[in-house]
Amino acid sequence: MKNFSYSRAASAEGAISLLSQNPAAKFLGGGTNLIDLMREEIEQPDALVDVTGVPAGIAELGDGSLSIGAAVKNSAVANHKLVRERYPLLSQAILFGASGQIRNMATVGGNLMQRTRCYYFYDEASSCNKRTPGEGCDAIGGFNRIHAILGASESCIATHPSDMCVALAALEAIVHVEGPGGKRTIPFEAFHRLPGDTPQTETALRPNELITSIQLPALEFAKNSQYRKMRDRASFAFALVSLAAALEIADGKIRNVRLALGGVAHKPWRAYQAEKLLAGAEARVETFQHAAEAELSAARGYGHNNFKIDLAKRMIVGVLSEMAEAGGAR
């Protein structure tokens, strides 16, 4: 591991100032991903600015939305009373995402900044455009069981690893950031990027910007929500395919629905096509099947991951059918 300097910030302004002094510095939250990358010499910052001392908490805002500070630990979010009551899919996603030890260390902001777990990204002997732009992508034509089936490019077929972020995408969360240019908000859908020709650019953050909080809008129907995850083993593996779903049914028809897929793209994949077909439609299996087929119509497998296409379809149908039967109706 490369030698680096360490400093700890007590405020967002202080953290931004410290980072701005060194273009090769990085913000440090719980370190559950960044430190691993530093050990592998994939990330080699000259300095780390610890932001876990920046004041943060979970609070209900005047409009009924919920604000979650970026330095809040994942375990605190998963176990918070309002999160469990109003956004159960978020609590479930976090609990599915990692061991208790990691949840107690990992922060909300750090979860958004996770980098891919692509085998080739972690292997310096392999070609990887995300790690070294212009080098090529060995996952295309290689062993790509865990790789993307939606939104990929010839430059990169890696997937985003977060479970929490899939739930946040379904909930239409808002990311609050602060940087040298002041404060701004980013819709969650726009925060992570598809790879295109620049897979090394993963988020919409500008230089030296810091995530300060996540805001969850007041969605009454999100109380009827669920996070489902398929993985190769039951013990804290990354998703092959996952689904965050919230559903409201009135008089047999779908009044509100939110869907996001994980394990299928370079970013949490909001299932807009499926949602459009489901809105106002009858809540029955045939409707769910039609929506799933439409959402996955543009999916492309790369050999070892072809199974993901059918798996994602069956997950959408299965979860929505289960939710409709169990409690989507009002």
C-alpha cells in the first residue's frame, strides 16, 4: 500500500477545504471499500480526509420526508424506527447487503461511492477500462457471470454492487452534496452513470464535492415494499439480480408502483418501462409478465450471465404477485 497522510474533519466545510489542498486526496468514511482498493493498489491517494466526524443524523423534515446524514452508519439506518415503518425495502436491502460488522462500519455516503466488484477491475494483470482508461475490457469474452445485462457498453460491462442504492433508486431519493461551488442536490437516478466510453467516471459528483445527506421523499405507499435478492450463496454475497419494489393497489388496479433492479447494470437500474405499463393496469400475473418482458427487452447477455435476463423477469413477476396478494390492495 502506498504511504498517505491522514486528517480528520469536523465539518463538511473543513473536509472540502482539506481535500481541495491535494488533488490526489480522497474522502474516507467507514473505509470498507476504499481501504480494500488501497491494499490492492487500485486506489492510491496521497491523503485521506476522514469525514466520519462530520455531524450527521436521521431526522424527519417538515414536508414528511426523511433526511439521513452521509456519515450515518448503515446499521443505524436499517434499524431506525421510521425507516423500518415507512421504507421497509431500504431496511431489508441494507440487512441483505453485508455482515453486521461491515454494516456497523460502513456509512451511507460511502455506500453510494462503492466501486464495482468486477473480477477484472481487481486484477491488475487484466485489461480494464475502468481502472486504466483505453486498456480494454477483459470481462467481454471472459468469465462474466456477475456482469451487466442492461445499459452496458463496449468499454465496460461491470455492475454496481450496492443493495442499499437499489432501494434508494426505487424511492426516488435525493442526494445532497456540498463542494467549493456551494450546495446542490442530485436526483438519485442521475447520481450514478452508465459506462458509455468513460466507465472510470462513475458519479455526477464534481471535483472535491462531498455527499452530506440523502433525502427520502414522503411516499405513503412505500410502506408496502420489499427487497428481494438472488445470489450464489446465502452468506453476504453480491446480487446476481435484486429487486426493490413498492406497490399500491386500489379497486384491483395499480395506483402506484416503483421498481429498481440491482446486479444488472453499471448503476441501480430504475425500471421505468415496467412502471409505465403497470400504472393504472389490473394487478394480475399477466400484467406483471408483460411489464417484465418490456423492461428486459433491451437486455443482452455476454455468455455466462445470459441466465440473468430470465431471472430478472421472473423476479419482477414473482415479487409483484406476492405483494399484490399480501397487501398491495387498499
